[in-house]
Amino acid sequence: MNTLVTRSIQALMVAVLIGAATFAMMRSLPGDAAYRIAAGRYGYDNVDTAAADAVREELGLGGPALPAFLGWLGDLLRLDFGTSLVTGQPVIAEIGHQLGASLSLAAVAVLLSLLIGPPLGILAGLRPGGVLDRVLLVVSTGLKAVPQFLMALILILVLSVQFRLLPAAGHGEARHFILPALALVLGLAAVNARIARDAMARIAAMPFYSFAQWKGLSPRQTLLRHGLRNVSVPLLTYLGLQFVTLVEGVVVVEAVFGWPGIGHALVHAIFSRDVPMVQGTALVLGLSFVLINALMDFVTQKIDPRRSA
Amino acid sequence: MTDAVMIPRSAGHAVRWTGAALVAAVLAVALIGPLVLPGDPYAQSLLKSLSGPEAAAPLGYDHLGRSIFHRLAHALRLSPAIAVAAVLTAGATGLALGTLAAARGGWTDRVLTTLADALLALPGLLLVLIVLAIVPGTALGFWAGLSLVLWVEFFRLTRAATRDTLASPAVQASRLLGFGPAYIFRTHIWPEIAPMMLTAAAFGTATAIMAIAALGFVHVGMRAPTPELGLMMVELLPYWREAPLALLSPVIATFALLLGLTLLAGSRET
């Protein structure tokens, strides 16, 4: 109950912050917003004063700040995102269209990273200081120092330019998933593996774990009955927090690979100063973070009832 | 609990020193290199386009015939300078607000924590992009945006550590003896949070450098012709077959810098 209230307040604050930030963005655009929007709509060669004035008239870009801001926040809280300044389509429809592509990419990346990272981390955590543990430490430290865009660059150079194995851009077929997903997976898996390894090492060193083995359970049974459930709690909590990193990765990776998702759209919206699109996208991303973490709170409390006490 | 238990203390120190040495080496090239070998990062000479290394340009030339070495040195001053400025601002703000929230409690604490939690829910790159659109000047925008993103981490660390310390018997004793807030901060709180601050600062610097490079790479950060790490990579990407060294130099320099900062931060997980 308490976490629900906290998360609701967090969600509300996220909405107000984004509202304020995008309003400030709208108000302080360098140059005349009307010209920029007109350029976005009609192309840079077709902009003249008449077109800019028509845009200004239509969108009400003049006027005092405070009533405009309150109206702005009111629209936002009624979940009325307005229409894209560039395409003229409702923002909701545009986001709904792009979210699917991003979600499928993010889901593939998270699932793959969960298949690679935690199993290796658990194996390493069962023998702290062993060969696997040391190798994993070196590899994950190295991978963490490679930002996603650099990973994308390296993958493009090695797999699609040098060996011509995979397409560097495109969307629609399964093989187009491989490079963007891989660029995200390696970084995520490196961190997942470290979290799982630390949790496993800590739990394996606890008295109850040794007791389970003394009473005659095999290492395998001990791990399945007593290890995994305990390891999953910090891992899930961390996965929720990692959502922000994932979104940042998705934004960059989509822009690099030309993936038609929410991140790609966001970069374009920022570039052409399409404020309603920026606002809608930012709100969807921020609220999904709150929602996912609320879900993780709930799930971890189910897994480990001690946490709700 | 973390690696500190498993790895001997000396090994942890060795890792940190390796990181510091790596960062120092990269920065030394950036700061001293152009002094030893003067050159202009903007000077073009199309005849030398994509040609290999020579005495005046140890890393060869880019597609417009500009010396990669001098552009790289310039880029390696720019991003770390912005990153360090942002981390200093964020660190000071986070430290002040975190101590304030822990010391005051009540509504001050609640409002600041709610604000920090809300900021935590937003992807950092998104905030930086929005601030970049508001603030005139790219370098200034990066500084403001990154400061806005990074202070939350410092705030959370300071607040948590200060709350624990303020509740300790040692602080109670100091208060009973009549010492003021400044003394308590200096003798009790600062020694507790100083080591954490170093780790957070190293991570923050790495995050900031990554953000600047990533946005440069997708063409929404620094503008050409400014030499910037991400921008150099994306400019040189089409010429990979003709001049692999030209592309590899910024890639390797970025990786070395980020790896150094990660090692310097130590083994704490983020």
C-alpha cells in the first residue's frame, strides 16, 4: 500500500517535471519556433514569413507565460498530448506506432541478457575467486567501459563491414534484430552477471546455505531450493532500475541503426523542435519506469515476503 | 558483501592505481602532446585527405586533411573539461542538498527526495537533450544538463550516509559538548562520505563523457567542425576501409579513458 502511494507521487512528479521542462523548451527555443516548425512541415526551401505567421496563428505561439503554462500542465494531466507539430498526427497515435518497434527490441535485448548474464554470474558466485569469477570480472569491467554506441560501431565494423554477415540497418526481418539487440545485450549482461555473482556469493556464504548442504542436499538441490529465489530478488530490483540505462541505450542504438522506434523518433523530434512529440515520448518513458519499478516492488515482495513487513 | 570481501585490499588499490594511471596517460597526451608538436585541429589540406601518419601528424589525416592527432588532443580536452565541470557542480549541489535533507528531515527531506526520485525515473540522455534545446551554446547546455542529471546520485549517497552518521552516539556526544553544525560536518560527516564521493565522481565523469560522445555520434550533440570524440567517430566511419587508423584512434582513446575511470571508481556496482 505504502509503496503504491510513493510510486503514485513519483509518477505525478515525473509528469510535472516533464511538463515544466518541455514548456521551458517551447518558450526558449533559439530563433522563432514558428519558422522552425514551418521548416519541419514544408521543407527548408519552402519557408517564408507567410507560412511562419500561419503556423504562429494556428498554434498560438504568442501570449503571456503563466496561463499558458497552467493550460499546458492541464492538458498534460488530462493526458491530452496534442498533435505533432511536424506531421500533424495525434502524438498518441505516433507514439503507439513507434513503441511497438522499441518494445520488441528492448524485450529481445533484456531476455538475451538474462540468458547470458545471471547464469554465468551464479556459477562464478558459487566459487568466488575461481577462474570463472576472475575472467568474468575482467570481461564485465571491460564491457562496462564500452558505451552502447561504441559497441554498435564495433559490431557494424566487424560483422557487417568486414565479414558482411549481417545488415547494418533495416527493419522487418529477424536478422535485422541481431546487431541492435547485441549492442544492447552485452552491456546489460555484463552488469546482470556482476549483480547475480555478488548476490550468489553473499548467499552461498550464509549459514543457512551451508546447513542445507550438511543436511544432505546435493549442490544442485541446494541451489535450486535455496539459492535461486534469494538471488532473484536483488536481480529483479536491479532490472527495474536498469530500465533507464536500457532506454538510453535504445535511444542511441535506434538512432545508429535507423530502427523506427521511440528513441529514433525522439532524436528527430528534438532536432526539429517538435515539442509535443518530445513531451509525449518523455512522459511515456518516465511513466513506464515508474510502472515497471512498481511491478518489481510487487513481484519482489511476493518472492521474499520479509520485504513487505 | 561486494568484491572487497573476496579480493585483498592491496589488489583493490592496484586496480584503482591502474585506472588513475590510464586516465593520466590519456590526459597527458591531450595536454602535453600539442605543446610538443604544435598544430591546428581545424587546418584543412585536402591534398593530404586520409593519408597516413607522418612527422607533423603522428596519427594521419582525416577526410578533410586535418591532423587526427591534433583533433583528438582537442577532443580529449573538451569532453573531460565539460564532464569535470558538471561533476563538480553536481557534487557540490548534491552534497549540500543531501546534508540539508538529512539534517532538517520533515518536509525539506520529503520534497527533495521526491524530486530526486522523479529525476531518477527519466533517462539522463533525454534530460540532457531537452536542456540542450533550451540552453544556448552546446558546451554550456551539456554542462547544465549533465549537472541536472548527475546531482541525484550525490544527493542520495550523501543523504543516506549523513542520516546514519547523525544518529550515531559520536554525533550526539559532539552536540552535547556544544559543537556547531560546521564542526559536526567537518569531523563526523565528511570523513564518512569522502571516499564515496570519489567513487561517485569517477562514475559521474565516465557517464558524462559517454553521454557527450553518444550524442555527438548520433548528430545531436557538439556540432562540426568542433573536434569531439563521438563526432570524430561518425565522421570517420565511412572511411574505415581507406583509413582504419583514423577511426581507431578516437575509439581507442575513448575506451581507454572510460576504462580508466571505471577502474578508478573501484568495484562498487552501479
